Amino acid sequence: MKNKNESRRSFLKGSLLLGGVGIFGPSQALAQVIADDSGIKILTGPYLQTNFQDDMHIQWISNKEAHGWVEYGMEPTNLDRIAYGESKAGLRPVGCIHRIVLKDLQPGATYYYRIVCKEIQDFQPYKLSYGAEVRSPIESFIALENRKDEVSFVMLNDIHDRPHSIGYLLDLDKDKQRDFVFFNGDIFDYQTDQQQLIDHFFNPIVDSFAKNTPFLYARGNHETRGKFARTFADYFSEVGYQAFTYGPVRFVVLDSGEDKKDSHPVYGGIVDYDGYREQQARLLEREITSPAFKEAAFRVVLVHIPPVATDPQWHGSNHAASLFQPLLNKGKVDLVLSGHIHQCKFFGPTSGANNYPIVTGGGPKDGSRTLIKLHADMKQIKVEMIGDLGQKIDELFVYRK
């Protein structure tokens, strides 16, 4: 086993399964979900997210306005519970983007579920007309055990609209012993429309894992671009600031925003990423004083742009570093995971800058793509950096202080 210093020297020189198995195979599931004579279809899904409490967020997209719900239970032959979307002012949601939260789940238990959509054909003041109903095959997941003594996940970043890379890189994780999958930004070049989201992200993750294992998404600077950027967050439980505890780790997710100035002509004066980063810095300042943060065995930050000063022309990168770096030092963060620079790289602690190690994932091109694996227990964090030929680039150990 390498010690921490050996790992750094080596790198610089050279440069559980929580998801259950679906009842039906991918091709059979796809046929059952899409085929319906009425015209209503489930375009993609289900896909899972969570707030890392005793819940699971089940989400999908339909092609027409619909009333949706989830039927679930602890036996595949007895889906005896029904969950609906969150009511607001007494109104249950209808639409094409569906999110149902299953609450108060029993940690470690296997749950079976299917999603159901009933088309709304006509919506009159005193008469609602339904069309046909479409439902998915039965799938399963294992409820998260966030009070356990270990956590495992894998990280992908900077895919840049190469959807084939998602399944390919995830297949490099042979044992698939992971609690969740983390996407650390720039999965797209820019945001065009819903079909891009479906073809380049949701379909690949649903085919690979997302019906059975939840994922976490931190927005990158490329997700801030394009005409669909303002709609992007509607398809996720969260893509911005988050703080949660899972196992021995307190996680903080930061959104580093755009790397250009707010005044850059491409934005036409309709963005405020400086203010957004300042807002997150205030949240982070409160977070590092919280008991949950202070008492965790480890503190790990997930953010697309690494919080280190770079070339002065990249205003957003430097602004994020100036805000976040002092707070991360003050909070005695143990590790930061980032992307953005398209290099699998290790930044060791630097006097006068970051007091914590930073690991960045690689870029989108063949030969530079990476899968980052993390496992933490009460004694240490182990980070493995795997290249797209399946080779181990390096590993890093962070020990409890």
C-alpha cells in the first residue's frame, strides 16, 4: 500500500452494490416502456437521485402532459404502496417532467417499483379527460444506508457530448461496489434542448445504472451555456450547492459557475455568476461551522472547477478560488475532487494556497478519459485514478487526522 507522499511523488512523476437488478433486461424494458397505441410514451427513465436521507427520488420524462405516480413495495409481486409528486397549494403536479420522492425508506432494504403515467387529453375547468396509461417494467433499488461506516462512489467529468463514453467508463468499474455515481460537470458542450439531454445523458445512464442506483450531478461551466441552460435544472433533484453526510464523510457540492466574466458579450448582460458564487461562499462559511461538518471523520468537496488560481484571463476560476479556497482551508477540508482542466492530475497542498489535496479527472478524448473511484471508511480515503484502457494511473490515500 502506498503512503500519501509516495502516491504524490508517483503521480507527479508519471504525470455494496446498492443498485438492484431490474426484473427485465434493457431491450425488453425499452419495448414495454415506449410501445403504446395512444401515443403517450415515457421518453426516458426512470432515473434515481436522492438527498442522502431516508428517501429516493424517482424521475422520468413523458412526451405528453400526464399525471404520474410510483407503485412500490418490498416484494416484486406486491407493489402495495403508491407515491405521488409533491403537492403545492393542494395541487398535485402534472406535466412532462416527473419527480416522485419515496420517503421514510428502511435503510438497506430492497424496494421494487414501477412508474406510471396517465395522459391528460383535455383539461377543462370542470372536466379532466384522461387518455391511456403507460407503465414501466418493475425495477428495484436498495435504500441507502447513510449511517454506515463507509462510502464508495465513482466520478465522471468532462464528457462533452460524447454519450458513448458514459457506459464505457462505468464498465471499467468491474466490481460496481458503489453507493452512487457522481457527474462532476461538463457532460455537455452547451444546452440545446430536451432531446440532447435524453440522448446524451439520460438514456445512457438509464441503460447503465440509473434505474437502480442514484446519481449526483454538479453543474460545470458548459452546462451554463446555451438556450436550454435555464431549463436544465428542472430535470434534476439538484445541480447546485448541497451539503450532506454519507457514512464517514461530510460532502459539500459547490457550483463554480462560468469561467468567463459576467460582462462577456456572449451573455448579453443576463447572468450573475459572481453573485451566485458569493451566495455559495456564505453557505459554505456557515457549513464549516456546523456540527455535522466538524464532527465528520472526513470532509470532501465536489466542484467542477478546481479551487486554485489559474491564468488571469479566466475570471470565474480565479473568483471561485478567491472565495472558496480560504474557507476550505479554514474548514480543514481533507480532499477536493474536480474536473475542468481535462487532465488527470494531482495538486498537493501548497503553502499560501490550498492546504488540501485536489484530484482532477481527465478530458473527453480517447486516451485522456478517466474514471475516478473513491472509497472511504473511518480510517482513510482511497482514491483510484483509472485511465480509459483500464489502467491504474495512480492512487491517493488520505488518512484521518
